[in-house]
Amino acid sequence: MRIKTTLTCLAAIGTILGASFVQAEDPAGITMETITVTANKVEEDITDVPQSITVIDDEVLKEKGIERIPNVISEIPNMNSSGSTVNFRGLNHSMFTSNNPVVIYIDGVAYSNTYGFDASLNNVKRIEVLRGPQGTLYGKDAIGAVIKVVTKEPENEWHGNVGTEFGSYNDILGSFNVNGALVQDKLYLGLNARYQEDEGWITNDYNGDDEANKSSFYNLGGFLLYTPTDRFTAKVTLSSDSLKNNGSRGYALPSGTNSSEFNRDDAEHVSYDAEKFQDNDSQTQSLHLKYEFDSVTLSSTTTHRDVEDETIGDRDLMADNENDGLVVFGNTVNEAWTEELRVLSNNTEGVRWVAGAYFDTDDIDRSPHGLQSSRSGSVYEMNFESVTESETMAVFGQIMIPFLDSFELTLGGRYQQIDKEMDLNMYYNLAGSISSPMYTLNTDETWDVFLPKVALSYRLNDNWNTYVSVAQGYMPGGFNYTAYMGSAEDNAFDPQQSTNYEIGVKGLWSRARLSAAIFYMDIKDIHLYKYDSGSNLYVTDNAGGAHSIGAELELTYFPTDSIELTAALGIIDAEYDDYDTGTVVYDGESISNTPSHTARIGAAYYHPNGFYARGDVTSVGEVPYFDSINEKFSELESYITADVKIGFRFNGYDIYAYCKNLTDEEYITSYSTNSLSANATFGDPRTFGIGVRYSF
């Protein structure tokens, strides 16, 4: 059924594209603004870049209330998230490498690890979402896409904003951002901060806590920019983030319960006996040096990031049973250093190129990490303490070659070597006691890979460009850090690789901007994890192969000077081609966590006197998941949500009111099951809020 829907939508998109080339004159003489992006690490018109790109500018971020990365993900065709994990075009996060298939880049700092996969968007000029494999220029984990956050450059005059919001469930937000010159034309300072908290909408009846899923998030950031000459710049950026989540945005039922038996009304009153929380703190520093020679620019970006994540939770998220008092627990410390040296040509037309070298170290210390169980009236702990260390070295390059007036060829490649080792000690003993490890594993592996990219674009006219591209993506392999038996080979998994084929078109006509792409992705050794009922643990595995086919379309249209209409559509059919668990074959099943479609339409009105209003509707299709207890695939139901906002701008002020999930749609965002319970989480109920922002 999915493949038929996909092919039907592909045909419809082809019809739309065919009609798009009929140029229409705009009687008002309105021209669409050029959008400049740095997808290829050089500034280019978005129409000239041969790949799918979504751009969200500062004004749209403010109007839609896009304040953190999960809000960005919901804007992107065929991209979906649940908590800190992301799915894109059929690619899922890898549990035992802890990496997402989508990488965030902010001031050269990469965020791919699910521990701390978020960031404040306080000082942002625009966000570029580069869809498709980006490993050639952006590294080892960019198998699916890159979310590139471009921050604002300061001016001599001081600029900034300060704002606050108050909403349902005592949702309180405060933020400020300011930057300007300390020394005219030489030294600039930027400072920003954001704090948000809410009391949540769930009550734990077991202990009477009516703020059972409360949360808070804060960010402090700053930078110093030094420009002693027209050719040399140095920028130091610092950031501190803290996220605290209590409880869960859902509840649990007995093991094996189907997702269709859950509903959000029941989630508002839950009952579990043990505390559940997550504390995530991260500290980030980066140093960017750049010198412009006459013909080339040389740059160096050095980054360091420390992330500490502590979690504890009720073992079965239920109460009044034999599991009362039992918890799962984990403490993870991740430290990463990166260095990239890059040289690029200063040509703005003709042949352009970029080349460089990259090095990183990435250490993850998990201790303690495990779960409790009950036996003969005593509490035992299974604790997996591990240290994983990896080093990556890479060289990369890309060249853009125009020829025959209307054609341009892009050739790129990245060679990288990844060395990874893990030391694991597994303990099983009475809670609070000390014993020798029951199982140890010391293993290491080296992976080498070359990631090529080829794209050919053809300019139809001054406003329209078409392209075809082939690019390979890569996610490193790793080791099972919850292993309790077996050899090193038994507890290792191979790198996941993909080849993405894409045909696209993008351009302008009259008062509209359109981009569309059709893609096919061949995926090898797809990472997956599954629940092993015998050990009561999740274990790693590679499926032999899978594929995804789909299309993505984005449209912006101004029927008048005061009205903006937007639309985005992603459709996909993603299936396992070779997935044999040893007892059951799941060939032909849909890839877990991949929505059948994502769609978004929006309308905005801007009155010359400062009044504005906008509404946005989002649709997410059925999402398949694997029920490991019943050994079958099922689907979460599709859903549609709507958000509205009205406001008034005057003299630098913006006063507004909003409603999110206007129709109070009830929908499940994730589902999982094990031998103790089945768990479902939900999207938030309808919320209202008011806010004010002052910009200067």
C-alpha cells in the first residue's frame, strides 16, 4: 500500500514540476529574495546547490516559536524525532554508537550523540538543513542529513533582544541576546541566555506528585570575535546547556499490550513507585581562526565538548507489583575533541573548490549503567561499566566545475579511518555489595572507508536549476556495551553504509519559490537493536539490507504583499530487504520509526500597521514499530496537529499570543515493550500562551 501511495505522489509532483516552468509575470513587479547558503562551505545561491536544502531564517524561527532542535526537525520533510532520537529517510539512530543519522553543526561543533542532541537557538541568523548524505564535507555520522545552525555576525552598533513567555502548565520562558563592538572594527562581544521550565501535565497518583513530568532547560552562551586586519579573524565561542526531565510523557501497561490500547487521557494520571528523571549537562568551547589570502582562504576550527548524562527510572513504570522499588540507572560522560583544517578557493564563479583534514577523539565512560531485579526477596544489580574510546582521521575535498554555459559538475570525496576500542566489565551482585566482574570484554576495531559524491546540475534559465546526484553515507560500527556473554565478534556490529540517488529541481517563478526531489536510498548493514527476552536486555544487530524510495517538496508563495503561503511534503516507502533474526524473517516489513509521510502547510498575514497572524498544520503518517514480545511489526496511528499565533509589532516590541495543538489531538510519539511492560509516550495536549519580545 505504501509503495502505491509513494508512486502516485511522485507522479503528482512530476506534474506540478512540469507546470512550474510556465513563467508568469507578476503585475506588482515583486521579486523573490536570493537565499545564500554555505552547504558546500562556500557561499552560494541556494538554487545553484545540487542537493535538497531547507532554510529557516530568524524571522520564521521567532514567528513559529522554534526555540530548540526538536522544533526544527518537525519542519523538515521525511524527518521525525522521538525524544533525542531522529529518523530520516528510513535511517534510525544507532543505540550502541549513541549516534543519530542527522548531525547538528553550530560554530563548527558537531552534535550527533543522543546524549545532548539539542541546542538553544538564541543567536541564529538562519538554519540550513542539508538533506541526504553529507559525509564528504561534514564527517562520519552525517549519513542522513546535517542541521547547520548559522549564527549572527556582530556589527559595530549593539543589537539584541530580550523576551519572555508564559503558557499552560506554568510554562515560563525568558531569553536575551546581545552583541556589538567593544573596540570599533576590531573586537566584538556576544552574550545570550535562555531559560524555560514547565510543570508538565501528568500526575503520579502513587505519591501525589502533580508535576510528575516537569522539565527545565537553560542555555548560557557567548563569543569574542577579533578582527585585527581585513584578512584575519579569530572567534572563541562558549556554551553551557542543562536539561532536566522528570517522569515520562506517557505511561505503561502490562507487557505485550498493543499500542492501540493506550490513550492520552489515561496518561494524565499514572502510578509508578520509583523516581524517574534525566539530568543532562554539557559544556562546549570552539576556536575558529581564518586568514584570507589573495586566492585562497585558510581556516582552522578546534572544538571541545563535555556531556554528562544521569538517568534513573522505575523499572516497569508501574506500581503495586513484584517490581516495586526496582530501577534502571545510567551515568554517561562523553568528552570529544575535534580539529579541522580547511582551505578553499576565493573564486565566486568558475571553478571553486574546498579541501581539508580532520581529526577527532571521542571518549564515552558509562559507569554505572544497568538495572535491578528481584530474586528470592533480595534486590540484585546487573551493572555494565564500560569505556569506549575512538579516534578518527580524515582528508576530504570537493570541486565544482562549470562547463558548457549551463552545466556544473560537483566531485567530492572523503577518506577516513576510525579506530575504536572498548573495555567492559559486567557485574551481577546484591545491591550495595562489591564483587569481581562476572564477564569482561576488551576489544578494538579499525574501519577505513572512502565516501564519494558526484552531482551534475543543469541551469534551465536564470531562475530554474535541475540536478542529479549520487552520494554515499556512513555510520561507524561499534560494540555492545551491555554484553554479558560471547566473544568480541559476537558483540560487535559493522558500519552502516548507504548510497543515495537523487533527482531534483529548484527555482523561482512569479511570487513563488519551489524545490522538489525524488530519491532512492540503498542501505547496507542497517543498524538495529532488538529486545532479547531470554536475557531481558536490548542487543545489537545488523540487518543485511534495506532501501527507501520517496519524494520531498517545499513551496513558498506570496499571493499578495501581505500574505505568505507555505507547504512541505515528504513521502516515503522504506523496507527491510534482508532481515533475518535467526528465528523469524522480516523481509518486506517497513523500517521502524519511519512515518509514511510528513506534511506541513502554513499561512501568514502581515499588515503594514504591525499586526500579524499565522497558522500551521502538520500531518505525520503511520509509524511502524517492532513489537519484540509478540515478534511482529505494527503501526502507530497517523495524526494532524494545528498551531496558531497572532501578534502586534511596534517600536521594536512584539506582543503575541499562541495556541499549540489547537484541536487537542491525541497521538502517540513512541512505543516500546519488554518482558515487564509496554510503554507509550504522547504529544503534549493543547496549550496556550502569551509573550513579549523587545528588539533593538
